[in-house]
Amino acid sequence: MASGSKKAIYAALVGNGLIAITKFFAAGITGSSAMASEGIHSMVDTGNQVLLLHGLRRAKRPADRRFPFGHGKEIYFWSFIVAILIFAVGSGISIYEGIRHIVHPVPVTNPLLNYIVLGLAMVFEGFAWTYALIAFRRQKGSLGYLEAVQRGKDPTLFVVLFEDSAAMLGLIVAAAGIGLGQATGNPYFDGAASVVIGLILGATAIWLAYETKGLLIGESANKAVVDGIRALAVAEREVEQVKEVLTMHMGPDFILLNISVKFRDSAVAADIEIAVRRMEHAIKLSYPEVKRIFIEAEARGA
């Protein structure tokens, strides 16, 4: 999963870096507001890929005395920071740039250069988007796209996919704004396209922040995993009743489990110790992502 995330991020990093350079070059020559906004968008996306790679690297650090459960949540933190940057920098500057050009419109010169750059950007961005989509499909399995995002525990893949999707949509809007401005001779279309690109980025950022917030706070494992763990515990012959199954994702591949069970009254200490070992083995065998297990025995008569 982590390997797939990294490859998708690297593909997006290379694509966005090349696109940002070409967009700013075209914006400087033609004076297009929409192209400038697209350049800002690609620059922000490039920085975001660097932050995601930084988060993945820090998340791999081993546990220590201060962080006994490791640093897996680093990736959730940096994914949330990426969402904020998209909103504050990408969306904010694009909307500002668009409003400035609407108030003080400047005709776009040499629109052909803009079309060439947008075409190249669609090729580069399309490559990165396709790679991210393939990686996301591999991760989601049989789940629907929306369900996979809501239940997914590795935010890097859907962050990259959302960024690239917003970028593709932004390119279409930029081309439409420049084309309408050229066809009608009205320079306001170029500024309006920049505002629309900013709104697209803002909506993307809000959605990403919403999806990563739960993981950052401490989201439980998916229901299928929780139900499976409960079934394994119930199947243990020394267990009379499973009271609670509490889980928390400490990272995409790290689940912390606390399970409260009531053992049979006839079970002696040696029986309970063996039962605990059997439960831990069965759970880790079925769910390798469960790294730490705490089994709490309910007091008799409780």
C-alpha cells in the first residue's frame, strides 16, 4: 500500500513540476489570468507532493519512549496540511487573481501559446491522474469510489487522486475561459475562469480536510475488521462474552486493539493465559495490520 502511494506521489510530483514551469512561462508571455491561476495550482500541487513524501518518510520512524505506538499518524497530519495549503494558497490566490482581472481586465495575447501549454499540461496531468486512479482502484478493491474514500485509511492515494482530478477540471475551465474570451473579445471570461478554478480548489480542499480529520483525531478500523475480531474472540472456548472491541488506526497499516472479554467462571489462570495467546495469534494471523493488542478480562460477577 505504501509503495503504491509513493509511486503515485512521485508521478504527480514530476508531472506537476513540469506543468507549473510551462504554465508560468505562458502566463508571463500572454498575460492570461486563468493560466497564471493554473500555474499557481500546479506549483501548490508540486509542494503538496513533497509534503506527502515527507509525511510518509516520518511515519516510518520506529516507536520510542515519547511515541510508544510509533509515528504512523504523521501521514494523517501532513495530508491535513496539504488540504489547508490547497485552500489557503491555491484557492485563495486563484480567486484573488481572477477578481483582480475582472476589475482591471487585460486582453490575452497570443492565445495559441496558451492552448499549446494547456494541451501539454493535459498530457502530463493525464498521465499522473491515470497512475493515481490505477493505484486507488487497486487499493479500494470491490468498494465504490465514495465508500473507499470514506473508509480508506491511507489518505495519500485519495489526496493525490483528488488533486489530479481538480487539476484536470481546472485545465478544462482555463481552456474554456481563454476560448470564450478569444471568441467574444470579452476579457472578463479569463478572470471568471480564474475564479472558477479557485472555487474548484476550495471545494477539493474542504473535502480532503473533512476526510483526513477523522483519521487525524483517531478513527476506528472498518466495521468488517471489528466484526471479524469480535468473531475470533467469541470463538475462543474459554470466552463467555465479548464486551467491547475498541480499535484505532495509528497509521494506514497499524491498528491498535483493546478488547474486553468475560472468561468462563470455570477458567483458571493458566487457561486464561493460553486463551489470550490463542486470541492474539488468531487476530494477528487474520489481520496483520493489528500490531498491538490489549485484552482486558472482565471481573467475575461484573
